Amino acid sequence: VARRAAPPLCSAAPCRIYPGTVAHPVPWRHIYRRPFHGTPRRRNPLVALGVRFGARMAARFAGRQAKRRWDKMTPEERFLLKQKLRGGGGGGLNNFPLGAVSVVASGAAWYACHLEDSPVTLRRRYISVGIEDMCRAGRKQADALVAELAREDRLVALDDPVFLQVEKITDRLVDGLVFHPDIIDEVDRLEAFGRDTFEWKLHIIHGGPDLKGRPSLSDEVNAFVLPDGSIFVYTGILDACGNEDALAVVLAHEMAHAICHHSAEKVSNGGPVLVATSILTAILWSLGLDFYTTLFMENITDWIVKMIAELPYSRELESEADAVGLQISSAACFDPYAAPEFWERMAKMAGEAPVPSHSMADLTETHPTSTKRFHALTEQLQFA
């Protein structure tokens, strides 16, 4: 079957291609079954983010206090303390090993009770932040961003041809969600919170007024979707995409982040990482090194944790959004081949080699390289 040519994106006229009927029927919509959780997930994401600074300062203080107390001890007191920490010698710390095991076991139980499957990919993941709280935080962020952009006169008007064209693409993607049972179940769950908490809403950002007061194209090639469903598209990405199918790939990828709750997942996984970094920070500040050396070692530790835990995890979420986004755009009857073609074009623009590499530079990125995304999406075309 010959592939149709995707209509180009332009700033003069709205899109003229819009699908009519869809060949396959609407699938049965399953009842959403919430996974087991030992405790209600009501942690506010803003509070979770604000805890980071306090935990870091508390770890520094605890490390310094432990060092000062150790310096004031006599050799006999130090010997007795070591005996107590090993579980002998009597005293209040006699059960320290048992207490440490209990804390670790409790943490492991908490982690296990907050595991669930990601929609579509069924990847096992940890989420302890309330999804509704995350959506409300996203709505506050969206309202603040829209107000700021409105003051700067950087929002494309709702009746502008560019807005109407991108809106048609967005509407197709949203309407196509019904043809994927796992995805529509998650969307129904989000929409059940109410339109004041979650709603797909498009905003297009231009570069600001030019010398003659006309909207100018944004230099930023970007698009993103907040947890509340607010879709932000920079006009700079329209030229980079070139046609509707490519833009649908980008928007579907960003919508996949919201549907898969990746923001809540990142905030949740910040907890275990925060505990680990706090313990390492307390140990560093208890060594008695000078201030600047300790800060340097702390930064090195943060970099190691970021390289080992945070960056690979971020790249995994981006790859999952690519896979789910491909399903979303295909369900809306956009050309699935546009996905690998778009990333192949991005790889050429970035000067990347056509074969995926494993250089050190790849390990420091939050996103997979365009070449790796091209090859991964090419392999996934059979499932689209």
C-alpha cells in the first residue's frame, strides 16, 4: 500500500486533511483496577520537592554533630560505643543491628507496596506521589506559565491559522486514544478528577513581537505537556517537523508522558535517591575534612548518583514515551513511519553517526540520542 504524503505545516492556512471514519471498532473499555497499596498515596509533590533542601542541610548538620561528639569522647568511650554498635556491651544501642534491619525491611515493604505496572509497556515502577495532587500541581504551574506568556504577548491567538492547524492535530490524537484500551483507561482515570484538575488544553508559544509588532517564530524547538494535560508547543518546532505526521509524533510523545504519569514517577523515585544521598552526605561531613574539600566530595558523590541512578532512569522514561507515543499517533491514523523518519532527520541535523554509539557523552544525557531513538522506533513499527 502506497504511503500518503503528509500535508505540510504552514502559517498561512489551516490543515485541510482530517480523517473521516476509522476502520476498526471501538474496543471494550475495561474497568480500571487500582494496584494494591499499603498506605494511601497523598504525598503532595510540591512538599516532596521542597524536602530535598531540608534533607541535605539536616544530613550536613547530623554529620558535623557526629564528628564533634566523636572528638569529645575519650578512648574508653569510643571503645564502648563501637561495642554497642556491634550489638554487645549493653546499653541503649544494644539492639542497633536489629533496629537497622527493621528500618531497611520497613523501607523495602513501603517500596514494594507502591509498585505498579506502567500502562501499555507494563514496566514495573514505583509511584508514591498522589496522581491527583500531581495534576493539581501541574495546573498551578500551567496557570502561572500562561499568565507570564500572556504578559509577554507570546501566545498565539486561538483563531490564528497556526493554532487551528495544530489544534486539529491535537484533537485527532485525543480522539484516537479511545482505540487503545490501556491508554484510554488511564485517561479516564485522569479525567475523573474533573476539568479543573485535568484537561487537554493547547497553548502555542511564539518568539514574541518583532519590530513591527507581529508574532515572530520562536527559536526554541520544543514542546511539552504538564501533568494536568496542558500542551505547550513552540512555533520553532513547526519548521523542524515540516508536516502533520511528524508534529503528531512529537505531540503524542509528550502526551505519553502525562498518560504514563512520568512526572509523578520522577518525584516518587526522588525519595529513595534522596535517602541514599543524605546518608552519603552525612558520612562525608562526619569525616572531619575541611569545608571546601567536603563540598567538593559532596558534588562528586552527587555526580556519581546522577550518572548511576537518575540519568539512565530519565532515558528509560523517554524511550517509554517514544513507544507509547507511537501507539497514540498510530491510533489517530497518523503515519507511524513518520516517527523514525523524524528522529533520523534530527540525528542528521545533530551530526550523529548512523550507527548507535556508546560514548561517554551518551551517558551524560537525559534523553537517548536521536540515532538510538530512530533504531528503537524502527523496530517498534511492527506493533504500531
